[in-house]
Amino acid sequence: MVDEFGSVEGLVTLSDVMETIAGNLPNEVDEIDARHDIQKNADGSWTANGHMPLEDLVQYVPLPLDEKREYHTIAGLLMEYLQRIPQPGEEVQVGDYMLKTLQIENHRVQKVQLIPLRDEDEMDFEV
């Protein structure tokens, strides 16, 4: 684009045109939200980011959650059960899972392992 004096003001890309027509489009280089970092391990356990929202976690792992809770993340759940900041390697049983803190940085829970206490086939899933 050029202004009235012939100076270059900017560049219009195809992406700019598409966003003007269709609104905000997802970018191919956008990273997945790090809070939703969860992976299933070969042994049947899960490793998740401590900042993952519990509403997202229950899509993978059926945990009993109190409707009137004052915490919203896996780290908050651990701290509620322990009433303090967990140490690496510390474990807490929640429902049919053992939650084990794997990584703590600057007093923040970074990684948690969720270990099923029973086979997933035996667990009751609510529909």
C-alpha cells in the first residue's frame, strides 16, 4: 500500500484479505495452548501440565470434582488435597487415580503424572 506521497505504508497479504472477509482465522503456526499439554504413556498413565484446566482434564481422565471448588487446575487440585505446595515425587489419591508431581519450578507444579489405580476397563465412566 502506498500513501498520497508515494511512500510505502505496508503490504497487504492474501491472509489480510481473507481475515477482512471471513474474520479472524486460525494461524497455522499458532502453538497449542501449553496448558492443554497431556499425553498418554505406554503404561496407561497420563502426564499432564500442572496448569491444565480440570474441565479439560476430565475429557481424558474421569476424576470426581467438587462443583463448589475454589481451584481450576491440576496444580490447584493437588494443593487443595495437600493444603500446601507439593514436593516433586509427592502422591495424592483422587478417585481412581494417583496424582504424582513430577516437576516443580519456582513453587509451581509444572508436570503431573496421573496413574490409574484400576484398569481403565473396570472404571465407571459417566455418560
